Amino acid sequence: MKLDMAQAEKFYSQMLLIRRFEERCAEAYSHQKIRGFLHLYIGEEAVGVGVMDALSDEDAIVATYREHGLALVRGISPQSIMAELYGKAEGCSHGRGGSMHLYSADKRFYGGNAIVAGGLPFAVGLALADKKMNKNRATVCFFGDGAVAEGEFHESLNLAALWNLPILFVCENNRYGMGTALKYAESETNISKKAAAYKMSSHQVDGMNVIEVAKATQKAVKSIKAGGGPQFLEALTYRFRAHSMFDAELYRDKSEVQEWKKEDPLITFEKRLIELDFEIDTDKIEKEVAKIVEDAVEFAEAGTLEPVEELEKFVYSQRDLS
């Protein structure tokens, strides 16, 4: 891909929106405005932004519980996302899903899945449906390195390869499955090699570099839509915050986190733009993003809670089966 000014501004704006949105989420959580679990994407923004740039509106997304950033870049309204985090009826899942279950049929964004590796077989099903219906589109399935230890990982990759499905598996390898370092959970820490064992094209990419992620994804999606079968992308990244807001983070040294912050995708991308003689107005973008985030918070604050009498709604199908 050839980076131009418009693309540069887009990448920077999207990564900054994720960063500021989630920082505001952490603040709201500390004031108990957001309850339950909250898993932040801070540090990993380049992965979501780079991957989403290569997709069409028809492609499907299946994500993990760390999905706020992906939902924002996919085009789900920041207001509806924040309202969902607040548990308000105006949220994208009507306040019933919360942080881990963002959803939008219009954007073909199918979760937000709270169960580790739970999205992989679901994504295989979506890709199989597309193949059966002769739809020239891709399904992208995001998951963390912790999901690799689950049986669904191997079953899903095996079936995807066996059936030659149009699916891109994106492993967001942030080095820790909850509080367990990858080296203590996997005998082979190069996850891309595991995918290669299922005879699918598999690559590692610098997940802190949005340009490299976008390039690799474009190549993979192009192959998928040309009938090349499933592809696997291992994005090597790092989360700057704890696993979740309940995490005491006793399993890694603060010095390690500080060292990784030198690879902050926002800072390194800005440096890259200077090298390319691209001058984007970062102050202007910062102000625009701040307004979007504050509008989202105001929308959520003014939102409504679902009436008690409607709590049983959607528990079972509303369809009349008589």
C-alpha cells in the first residue's frame, strides 16, 4: 500500500480515538459509571486500525471481549458504544451486553465474545455460510494468544483449511493470557507456526506498526477473496494496561511496560510521518477526538435504563411458534 496524507490522517485519528475513548472509559469505571468487566485495548490500537482498513463493508468481524477499539473503527457509533458500556437501553446491544458484548448487524460486527476462543468456531460458521452462498467476502476473527491453548483454536483452523474457507484469523499476541506469560503456556511461542501446521498461509507482523499491519492484511484479504483459502496473521503487540480493571498486574514488572511504551503505536507512527515529510495537524485531530468522546459520554449519561417489566424480553425467541 502507498501511504498518502488522507490515509495518514485516518490512521492517526482512528488510533487516537481508540486511545482517548478508552482512557475516558477507565475514568468512568473508577467512578462506577461503568460496571462489570472492562478490558482495554490501549497499546494495541495499530492492530485493529490496520486490519479494518483492508476490509469492505460486506466483510464480517468476530472479536474478543477486548473489542471497543475494533467496534469504533468498524463505524459503530461512539455514542452507542459508550451507552452500552453504561448499560443504557440506547447502547448498541440495548444495554444488555456491556463491555464484552458489543454487536451491530448493520456493520456485520458479531461480538464481543466473553468466552476465550469462543468466537473461532462462530467465525468458521460465518465463513462457511458465505462459501455456501457464493458470497465473495471475508470473515475476520480476532483472538488473543491465550485462545491458542483452547481446543476450539485447533478445531477451527483444521476445519477452515479442510473446507478452504474465506476466513482471516488474526491473533493479537500481546504476550499474556490474562496473567500468564506466553512462554509458560505454549511450548512453541511462535503461534504462526501452529497455523502453518494446518496448511494455511501464515505470517507474523509487527502489531505496533499500523502500516505493516494494513499491508499484511490487504495481502491476506486479497488472497482470500481470490479463492486462496484461509489465512493466518499473528500481530505481535502489547497492552499497556492491566488485563482488566480487576487485575492487580503482579505478573509483570513495571519496567517491562515502560520499555514497551517506547513502541507506542501513536508515537512511532507520528515519527514515521515526520520521516515521510507528512505534516498532519495533530492538535486539530486531538480536539476533534476530544469532542467525539465527550459527546459519547454525555449521550450515555443521558441514556435510559431498560424498564424492569422488559427484563425477560429477548431471553427466549419472540417468534410465535404456534
